[in-house]
Amino acid sequence: MRAGGYPVLSTPVVLAIGLVALVAGVIVGWVISKRGPAGGDGEARELLEAARAEAETTKRDAELEAKDLLFKMKSEAEREAKERLEALKSERKSLVERKQGIESEQRKLESRAKDLEKKAGELEKREKAAEANSARSREMVQKAERRIEELAKLTPEQAKEMLIEQVKADAQAAAAAEVKRIEDETERTARERATNIIAMAIQRHASEYVGERTVAVVQLPSDDLKGRIIGREGRNIRALEAATGVDLIVDDTPEAVILSCFNPVRREVARLTLTRLLTDGRIHPSRIEEVVKRATDEVEAICKEAGEQAVFDLGLHRVHPELVRLLGQLKFRSSYAQNLLAHSVEVAYIAGIMASELGLGVKQARRAGLLHDIGKAIDHEVEGTHATIGANIAKKYGESPKVQHAIAAHHGDVEPQSVLAHIVDAANQLSSRRPGARRQKLHSFVQRLDDIEKLCKNYAGVERAYAIQAGREVRVIVQKDDVSDEMAVLMSKDLARQIEDQMTYPGQIKVCVIRETRASDLAR
């Protein structure tokens, strides 16, 4: 080591150098004193120079020895430091390994503690379940003892009757539970399938509707024409009504004449006739008969064309011309704001899609769907329901028995006996029961809701009944002491069957039986 460019010597070396220099000085002084001042100046200088040279040499030797000693000490110190550093590294590595081992052991202990806690929780649950089972067992034993005591007091006939009642009750409960299980299992598989078919049928077809009423309004250029329509002493209006079978209402309505008739074809003929008479300007009985005949032929042609177009669009073949004509007449007829021809075509499309999804004949399903309301074309002329009339018409013009049955059964006039009948009924419901498709009077709607609630309230054990969702669902609240959970299942089925048998309603009604138990207390 150096400080300021000079070697730094240890304390023993410095003392040795100082001692050597002192001895040299003493010797030099003694020699000078012995020789005296006269003759010893030169020698003294020589001795002094020699002493200085010897001291310098001694000093260099001492420095070299000191450097060697310092180098040895430094090497020894570095060696000891290196050995100590290696020992510290080894000790640190050992400590790290021990720490890792301790952490691993700690994780294992924590995992074991969690497992023990989980097992303790399971054991606690099992213990509670065992206690509950034990309590139920004791309760059952007590009930059995009380029952034995009661039976011991009965006569054989009374015991037999009680046993029969108990068996019946148990059988009913088991039957209700089994019915519910079967229903749940069937609903799981059937609901998804039915929903897919209905959704696909709706997705793959859409149509438009035109609402028409039992009256038609013909606009007039001016009110002066009303007198010409009436004619002298009313002969023109009487001739027009006699030729068309339509009532003409000429009142104070400005620039309008109202045509009233339940037969939409006749109403259309009258509208065309009156429009052409007003355009031509010649209005008299003979001219009226001529124009009525032309309008009748034109409407017949329109009906035929409309029927043929519907049959062509559905891809049907060998449909009797009379059926095609009657189908065309549905173009001018509506039911609850639905155009019947458009409704029939839509039902045919939906029925065909359902049949294809079920692997049945598509053409036959379309045929039955198209013809299902054919009876409405002449139901104002023939007695009977339009389903029965339509089935008779289909039979008359050579349709197959399955199609006849589907037409007759689509409103429940006869019991459906085939899958095709159910398909046509479902397609008809889908087309006609959508929101806005049909109009109802408020009075009849409210009356139906009231009838549903009364029917449900008359059932034994019912406390209250409410019709909700516009009559699509009825919720029945029963007395919990009189009706068990199993009996509630049977009650919902019985009420549904009674509603089906005794009431007329659109779509379907969901019957929901509610049995609840409430427990309450006061916190004081």
C-alpha cells in the first residue's frame, strides 16, 4: 500500500531503521571526537558519507523486507477473506435450502389442515343427518305405536276400512308422484322438440293480412249523385238491391254510399257495379242488370284466379275446380280481422313445415291446412259449423278421409284421431292466436275470465282463484290443511280437464295450483 507515492511501513520496521541511524550517528561522533578537529575533517566526511550510504542501504533493505512482509500479510488476508466468503456462501445456500424445506412442509401442513376441516364439516353434516334420521325414526315409531293402540280399539270391519282408506291415500300419493315424474320427463323431451318445430315454422313463413268488415263504402264525386242512385220513386236503388242482394244505405254521410251485406262476394259485386255506374253515368234498371252481370263474372274470375294462385303457390295438384272457386271466395271474407284466404295459405305452410319436421307427408298436410276453413265460404247459406260443412264439402269433391277428418276436427267438433288433425289444429292456432290477429269484445273477454275463476273456486279445497295474463293462466290458491302437495298435482289436472270440457276459449290456459306454508313469529 502507498500514501502520497511513498511506501507505508509498519511500526516495528520504522523503529528498526531509527535505531540503526542512531547507532551510526553515535559511531560517527565518537570517531570525530577521537581524531580531533584538526586532522579529521576529511575522514569525518568520508565516514559520514559511508554512514549515510550504509544507512541508505539499510533503509532500502528494510523497505524491501517491509514490502515482502506486507505482500505476505496481504496475500494471507486475501486468502482468509476468500475462505471466509466461501464459507458464508455455503452457509447461505444451506440456509436457503432449509427455508425452502420449511416452506414446503408448511404448505403440506396447511393442506392437511384444510382436508381435516373439510372432513370435520362432512362428519358434522353426517352427524346432523344421523340425528335427523334418528328423530324421524323415533317419530315414526311413536306414530306406529299410537296407530297400533288405535287399531287395537277397532273392530275388524273398522280396521279393514281404515286400512283400505290408507292404501287408497298412499296409492293416490304414489300415483300423483309418478304422474308428476312422467310429466316432467315427457316435458323435458317434448317441449324442446315442439318449440323447435313451432319456431322453425314461424321462422320459415310470414304473411300479410288485410282486415275487411261487413260493410263497404263507395265514395261519390258529389252528393248530387245520391238522387240519381235512388232514382225516381226509388226504382234504381231497388233494382240494384234486388240484383246484388246487398242493402244500400244512402244517408247524411257526405259524398258516400254504404253497402251492407254478410256475403263478401255479393258486397264486392255491388261495389264494382256501383263504381262503374257512377263512372258511366247511365243509371237505370236495365243498365243496372247488365253491369251486375258483368261484375259478377269479373268477381267469379277473381275468385277462380285467387284460388288457383293459392293452390299453385302451395304446389298442390288435382284439386277439384269447385274447391278452387270456394277457396277464391275466401279472398273476400275475413274472420276477426284476418283475411281467410291468406289465413288458410299460412296454415297450409305452417302445417307443411311441421309435417316435414315430423317425417310426415308435406303435401297432405298443406292440403288439409289450405282446406280447413273451406266451409266458411258457404256457412252463411248452409246450416252447421264451418268445420262440419268443410268436411262434407271435402268428401263431396273427393278429398281423402284423413283430410276430411283433419278439417272436421280442427275446432274440436270431433275428437282428433290422427297426427294430421293435431298438426292442422296447431297450425291454425299459431296463425290465428298471435297478438292482434283477432278482435274480441271487452264484455265477452271479462265474462270468460269471471267464468274461469268461478269454475276453479267451486273445486273442494280451493281458497282463492285469479285469472291472469289475459286469461292465459289461472292461479289457484288452496288450503294447505286440506290439500297435500301430491293432491295439488291431481287438482291441477282435474281443473284443466273441467275447463276444457265446460268452457270455450282461444289458445290454451295454464292452471297453476299454489299450496304454501307460512311460519311467523315476533321479535320482542
